[in-house]
Amino acid sequence: MRHSILMVSAGTALVAACVANPDGAVETAAAGSDIYYLRAGMIEDINPPTEAIWNMQVEVMDDLGNFDPALMTEQHWIDLENHARILASASARMALADAYVAADPSGPYTEAPVGTDLAAIQQRLDANPEAYRAFATNLGEHTERLLSAARSRDAGMVTQLVNDLQPNCKACHDVFWYPEEYQQ
Ligand code: HEC
């Protein structure tokens, strides 16, 4: 059902979305809605699997901060795959949305995040939704690669992709969340 909606709005990305979301793990958007509410998306979908991955890195890293295959149990690999799949799915959903809205006025996250206000975020989204989509697409591609690396149990590639994850977050945050900091 969800996929048929995606097919209408973004047929070419459908395959990626299906791969990223085989079990429907991330389904917080109302069925049939193609508006992406970013505060809810960040808090509920994007941030939790990211934190889980970073926490795992701390748990299984060697002295250099690399994912150490000697410390990775089969359960770690399965958990990593799950986190990566959820994050890839959430990123794909963000990239495929037709419209971006800072916060759902009837949802729980109408307070502005620290350092900015929702009207300012909305203005930036309205001014350049394609830039937002491009950052979201990059995150989606990055997390798909992470999912592949986890599936093939490639600890070196996992390390590299996890280390490069935060710059993906920051690139979009710098432009859409708190650009004020960079204007002084
Ligand atoms: C395509 C743009 C984009 C990408 C990519 C992105 N974010 Fe965000 N994020 C935002 C914007 C805009 C805000 C500020 C508005 C808000 O709070 O939702 C935000 C806010 C947040 C917040 C604060 C939520 C709150 O309001 O309290 C967290 C946490 C967060 N992002 C985590 C992440 C993480 C982790 C990643 C990378 C895995 C990421 N984001 C990637 C756009 C993005």
C-alpha cells in the first residue's frame, strides 16, 4: 500500500525504498501522506537507529575506534544490520516525500529545537526543498552502503561508513537547522 504511493511520486526510487524497507519497520507517517514532518522524523526515525549504531561502535571498537570483528558477535552483526536497515528506510522515506514541514502542528513536537525557531526552518525549507531532498538522498545512499557492508560482515567498510555518517547529518543541519551560527 505504501509502495503504491511511492510509485506515483517517485517511481525510480521505488526499488531502493523496497530494499530499505522490506519489513515495514518504519511506518510513522500516516498512510497516504507524503508530507515529511521533520522534527518527528528526526526524533523518532533518524536519531534512534543512529544512536544505536554509535553506541555499538563504542562497545565493539578496538583502540583506534574501528569496529573490531573479534569483538563482534553474530548478534552484534544482526543488530547492526537492523539499525542500518531502519536508518536507510527512514532516510529513503525522507528523500521520497513530496513536501517538507518543520513540525506537525497537531503532533507532539511543536516546540522549536534549541537555537532556532520553526518558522525560520520552514522558510528555508520552502525556499529550497530540492536542496533538502538532495541531503536526504545522500543520507539514504550512504546508509544503504552501510547496510550492504553490515550484510557482508565487512568491519573495515562499516567503520569507514559509520565514521562518515555524522558529516552527512551535519551537512544538512548546517544549512537547514542552524545556519545562523555561520552568518556572524
Ligand atoms: C536532509 C536534512 C537532514 C539530515 C540529512 C539530517 N537532519 Fe537532523 N535535522 C534536520 C533539521 C532541519 C533539524 C531541525 C529541525 C528539527 O528539530 O527537526 C534537525 C534536527 C535534528 C535533531 C534534533 C531534533 C529536535 O528537534 O530535538 C536531531 C537529534 C537530529 N536532527 C539528528 C540527525 C541525525 C543523527 C542525522 C544523521 C544520521 C540527521 N539528523 C540528518 C535536518 C536533517
